[in-house]
Amino acid sequence: MKLYRKAILPLGFKASGISSGVKKSGKLDLALFYSDIPAKAACEFTTNKIQAAPIQLDKIHLKKSKSFQAIIVNSGNANCFTGKSGLRDSIETAQALAKTLSISKENVLVASTGIIGRKLPLLKIKRAIPELVQRLSKGGINKAKVAIMTTDTFSKEMTLEFNLGRRRVRICGIAKGVGMIAPSLASPRQHRGATLLVFIFTDALISQQALNKALKVCVDNSFNCITVDGCMSTNDSVIMLANGQAQNVPIKNQGGSFNTFAKALQIVCRELAKMIIQDAEGASKFIRIRVNKAKSFTQAIQVAKAVANSNLFKTAIYGENHNFGRIVASIGASGIDVKEEEIKIRVSPLKKKEIKVEVFLNQGDGSATVYTSDLTPEYIKINAEYN
Amino acid sequence: MKLYRKAILPLGFKASGISSGVKKSGKLDLALFYSDIPAKAACEFTTNKIQAAPIQLDKIHLKKSKSFQAIIVNSGNANCFTGKSGLRDSIETAQALAKTLSISKENVLVASTGIIGRKLPLLKIKRAIPELVQRLSKGGINKAKVAIMTTDTFSKEMTLEFNLGRRRVRICGIAKGVGMIAPSLASPRQHRGATLLVFIFTDALISQQALNKALKVCVDNSFNCITVDGCMSTNDSVIMLANGQAQNVPIKNQGGSFNTFAKALQIVCRELAKMIIQDAEGASKFIRIRVNKAKSFTQAIQVAKAVANSNLFKTAIYGENHNFGRIVASIGASGIDVKEEEIKIRVSPLKKKEIKVEVFLNQGDGSATVYTSDLTPEYIKINAEYN
């Protein structure tokens, strides 16, 4: 298994990124990801009850179509809380792209990130589509990965290569997101529902069921285990395309090749999730919270997130202030039935950039790790001004 | 009904406040409240699963005894997460006070606020008790109200006088709390569970049942409707004593005099709750969030608290940044099933100190108001350094 800390598109994928004018700054704001042949898709979307128009549209397309060829993404405008006209804007975006690419509109997926509640500048996007398509290339990923960013200070990217039989398979993932990060993602089929956008491309040949299963498990153990500010977005989307171009023996729902694939995907998802925390808005610390000996994984996660989302804990870490009482209070407020006398807490030295908090509940065998950042004056500055 | 913005003890009550040395600064840190005759007590404590030793002890005393004469309160040390030895320290505090006052130890209630997880300096407290008792007086309330404070910048106090028949009744309340404020209080009998400390004294003659009922309703509509930082404390306590010295016709569980009493108590609780938000750590804004037309009061509160606890909303208000999308995202993340097209949001001008947010859900007749503060660099400074 070979790991690259950059995005290298798998066989049969191209990408592009341009400035369409959605961002007034003139920065890159429109990205396209394209597979030469129809690909299978697996998606996990926010469980926020208010879902952005692009997610509403993707859910419709995922019901209607079994294969996908393109994902168009804008940054700067979330196209959320924009009502029926917002949904129409997403539909028209997909239609215009489909027409230019000569594919069916149901084979297009869309995603948006940015300010909530403002009308999408549809005309700017439509006008930019021809150039966006024209610029598609292998190397275009390097502009695409920047075009999806908002307040990110670096692009999050990761590629893994591994062998399945005699074939080399690649999984490439890119992500954006530094604030409004507390994802609770679920596949649309489950009707469970930050702004976190993640796009993962693989040339592996894999069954739809296996792809869904692998992505769900990997997201639950990566993006669903991070929090910057406890604020779940309306736009969080993880979209994965698998186009089969590696021509490996098809990966089924279980077995050796599934395990190899899922393990690789898990590494990509986990590393991208950690990069999001490394770039968390205003953060000065990278914090790993491990809860051990909970009754279950679910309870362990609930306790770890209660600590991770405690403003008092986060400010204490920022201040390098060994106030472990705030950890205690947040554990007790988590909703899990804990016993004071059974709780053990270990915190690594606070002067370092990476902090490790370990909680032992002595109730069972469940354990979980959550990644988070500290709460700093810089976080407030960024978000007081973001507009 | 006559309202005083200061604490004036009702008939038969005395108080005192001194420096015992629990706070290293030498500031006032030990308070005593005393009723000349045994009084009825009603209490609401935090629902945090980890409860400070003084709360554990109070619950024992509330089971054993039907009348109370003294409340001893220290600030600077929460006596929480201190195990069996912490509970022994609270017991010994109550015992030492009871002995000095020549009352039964079960007639004493205790409360603590401050750092969690440090051993209570019991000897300092025991040594200070004789002087504390000696200084008991009507005017002692002015030192007592300061002795309960931690990072508070002003004392929260309120007195109401009103007539019941021919008798004048007084309700006097004092409170402390500016951070780790997200109370979820309940009476111990219900086995539901910031550091918020509130002490309320009345000379009304009232049945135990009526006292419990009035306090529960008033707390649910006041202290349980405020949040500074979403961090529920292990030490939140509202303790009310009623000594009957007004000699009014006893207040029963319902009827005109109950309504008059409950209405007065509601004003005291609500005003104290609002003062806590006015003094919220680092706050530059006082925010009132009103949710209308929810399915129920419970759902309205849940939505209002989701908005109030959103760091992104709070920083936007600090920045006077009209980012109402963050309100939308937090409503959708509240867990309540809402429909985008039915939500209306109104926000008052952001330049003012007092901000009013109104949310309309168009789902029913439930409504609720939650008070909160903005999130500022000053909040972080205070809490990064608090030790």
C-alpha cells in the first residue's frame, strides 16, 4: 500500500477548477469532477433537518439513476434556505452541465458551500460551465481542490494505491471544511441525514452494496468523529465515485478484497478528517479524545463529543490550563449514566501542539476516538467577520 | 407589589459573609444564611450525572428532615469529583456549623462553587465558622451576596414585597453565576438532576407541596431558560427557604394566594436569571431568543437553546454580522422536525446591546424564550486563565 499526501486522480477521472464570480474576491469557486465512463456513487449527507438545495437534488438523482459521471461544486454560496427557487437553481446547474457534457442530467451530482440564505448567482455559474468543461484534465484536480475551499488555509488531499489481485487500485480523496464542523452524516437511504465537503474517487470495480457499506463504516469512523465547533451544517456531503477502470475482480460485500478496499478507504477518510481538524478555524491545538471502557461505541462517542464540544474544555486547552474539572462536568452532562468513582482521566502535557485526553469509564468494552480543536480568540475573529 | 433591585431579607432571616481563605486572593468566600426558626425548604439541583458533594449531602438531608435553618456556601472550590473524602468534607462542614448554631446537622444545607476536582480546604472553613455565625445580621446579606461570587462582576439580587390578605410577604433572591451556565435543574424528588447558585428567602407561610410546585414552575421558566456557554455544571443549586414569619393565611397548592405568590416568585427568578446573562463572562450583547408556533413548549425550548448554544450564531452577534444562515443551521440541527418553507426569522438591529431573535415555526401553539450572551475573545481570555 502506497500513500501520497496529494491528490492523484485514479484511471478515468478528470477535474477542473475556475473562478466563476460566485466569490466576489475572484478566487477559484467552481469545481468539476468527471469520470470518462458512468461510475457508481455512494453518498453520505448531513442529518440537519434543513438541507441545502444541492443535497435535495442529489437525493432525487440517487433515486432515479444508478450511475453518475460528473460532480459540480461551487464555494461561496451554500444555496441553502433558498426555497423552491434554490432547488431550481441546482436543477438548472445540473442541466446546463449535463448538456455541455452530453450526458443525462440525472448523472450529475451537485454540492455547494458558503453563506446560507442567499440566492445562488446561477447565471455566473452557467456562463462558466463551458470553460469548466473545456479545462477538464488529470492535473485539473489541483485547481478543483482549491475551488471547493472557503476559509480553509490548505487543501486536504490524500491518495492511496494498493493491489487487488494483479490490478493496481487507487483511492483519491479531497476535502474542505474548517468551521461549522460537527458532521453527523448518513446515507440518504437511511433517511438520517457541517460544512464539510468530501469527494472520493476510485477506479476500483466494486458492487453498489459493497461501496455503500464501505463508505458508511469509514465515514462513521472518520468524519462523524470530528468536531470543530459543535455546529452541524446544512450542506455536509461526502460523495464517492467508483468507475471500475482498474478492471480488478469485482469487490463484493465481504471477503478479502472488500477488507483491503475498506481498510484503504478508512485510511483516506481518517487522514482527511484529521487534516480538517489541523486546519480548524483559529485552532492552536490538535486534540485527540479517546474514551475507553464505555458500555458501547455509541456511548463512547457521545461522551467524547460532549467533552470535545465543551467551550470551557476547549478554552482551557487553549490557555494550557490544566482544568480537568471541565472534562468531568462535560462527561456528566453528556447524558450517559456515569459513576464518579469509576471515572479516570489522563491528559497529556498541555504545552505541546497535540493534546491527548483519555477517559476511562469502566463500564464495558466500548471505545471511540474524537478529534477536535481548541477555542481561540482567532476562531471568534474569523467567524465574527465571515460574510 | 413592590420591587427592589437589592436584597432585603424577609422577617426572621439573617446572613453573613467572610473571607475564610478558600480563595487565595483573600476575597470573601464563605456565606451563611440563617432563619431564626425552622423553615421549609424547596430545592432544584443540576441534572449533571456527576454531582458535587454538597448536592449529594443536601439530597440526604432533604430526605431526612422536613425543616431547615441554615445554608452554608463557599466559593472558590466546587468540592466536586472529590469522592468519598469530598462528601465527608461537606458532612463535617454541616456538622461544625450545626454544633456552633446548636441545631441538628440535618437542618443544614450546603453549597459550593469554584474549581472542580480539588480537595476542599476543610480546616479553613471550620476555623471560620465561629466568626461566620457571630456576624449573622440582617445587613450581613450584603457580604453574603458577595461571598458566593466567583468571576461575577456584580451581585445579582432582587426583593419583592406584596400583600397576602392583611400580611406583607417578602421574597428575596440572590444569585451567582456567569460561566459554565446552561442549567438543567430539577427537584431531587424527580431524580432528574452550571455553576449557578441561587438562594431565595421568604417569610411567607406556605405548604411544602405549594412551595415545591411554585419553585419548580418558576425555575423551569427562568434559570432553565438561560445559557451562557452550553456547559452544564456539576454544582447548580437553587435553594429556597420559607419560614412563615409573615403569618399570612397558609398558602395552599392552588388558588388566589398561590397564584400571587407564584407570580412574585416568577418575577424574582426571571430577573435574577436575566442578571446572570447581563453579567455573562466576556459578553458584549444580551440576546433574547423567542421561538413561536412550535408544537410544544418543550420543542420551542429545544430550538431556542440550539440557537443560543451555537458558537457560530454567538460569534456572528458579537461581530454584528447579520448571518442569519447560522440561525437556520442551528434550528435544523436542534433535533426537532422542522420544515424550511415554514420557518420565519426576525432579528433586531445588531448595533444595539440588546438583541432580539424571533423564530416562527408554524407548527403549533408552543412558545418559549431563552436568554443568552454572545461569544467574545474576552470569554476565552477569562476561561483560558481561570484557575
